[in-house]
Amino acid sequence: FTVEQSKELSKLLNAGALPVSIKLVEERTVGATLGIESVAKSVRAGLVGLGMVMLFMVLAYGKLGLIADIGLIIFGILTLALYKLIPVVLTLPGIAGFLLSVGMAVDSNILIFERFKEEKLRRPIADALEVSFGRAWDSIRDANIATLVTAFILANPLDFSFLHTSGPVRGFAITLALGIGISLFTGLIVSRNLLRVFVREKK
């Protein structure tokens, strides 16, 4: 606030003041341990959710799902390593951004696997794999670009006044954007090469 705005606000508050006394009804002190407990529970919930996603991939896609799970584990290790390197403080919104990026990482694998199911009926498995990655790329690219644009707007790096500038929102956006970048790497490079090895061994 400027001095003039502060004076105007003070006049408005005084003009609306009622001649009543304030009575203290309840007083609480919120300690840091509550925040630590919330983060610990969120991490536990995230691990349970990650385990359920990995189980779903195995049940739905068999050996292909197992390869996706390996890629997902590598995704998690790389993401946490990057958080330590930058460094990134994991708050509740930051954890939410990380978990959402996990969903995006699995989403790319699902698109590739569903395309692979169709392509392997028409051509050899090795060729079907390469065609699947090529044809699924358009959908993966568009989905991730849309998410990155949203993360950029939420992070508001240029400090536009008409956009949100709060720390928790920016933390969510940063962890989401980092997760999307790493998920593209693990989905299109790590998982692809693991699938190539799997196809080669199957021959």
C-alpha cells in the first residue's frame, strides 16, 4: 500500500467501527509439528498412490506394465535428485505437483501401449514398437505442452500483477513443470530403450 491508500483504508475501517468491546473466546498456537505431520502423511499417501498405479500397470499390461514401472521408478529417482540439486523445498502443493506429474508420466506409457496393441496385429513386433512411439508422440506432445503452459501461468515468472503470485501456487507449478520434463525423458527415452531390449530378447 502507498501512504495515501493506507490513510484511506484507515478512514474506512474507523468509519465502519462499531462501539462494542472485543471478547477473547479461544486462543490456539499452531506449531511447526502440525506442518511436518501433514507433509509426512502426504508423502505416505503419495507412496501408496504410486504403488497402486504401478500395480494397475502390471495388471493391465503385463510385462509391458512392468517396464513402465521400471521407467516410473527411474522417473522418481531423477525427480528427487533434481529437487536436491536445485534445491526444491517440498511443501504440500509441491508434493501435489510431483504426484500429478507421475500421472502424466504413466499417461504417456498408456498411449504408447494402446497404440502398440493395435500396431502389432498389422506388422512385426519390432516395427510395431517404433510406429507406436511415432504415432503416440503427437498426443503426448500436445498434452504435455498444454500442462507446461498451465504451469508457466501458475508460476508467473514475469510477476504479472493480474496473475497469482503466492508461494504455494508457484511451488506447485515448478514441481509440476520439472516432473513433466523428466516424464518426457523417461517415457520417450528410458521406456523406449527398455522396450527395445524386451522386444530383442523376445525374438
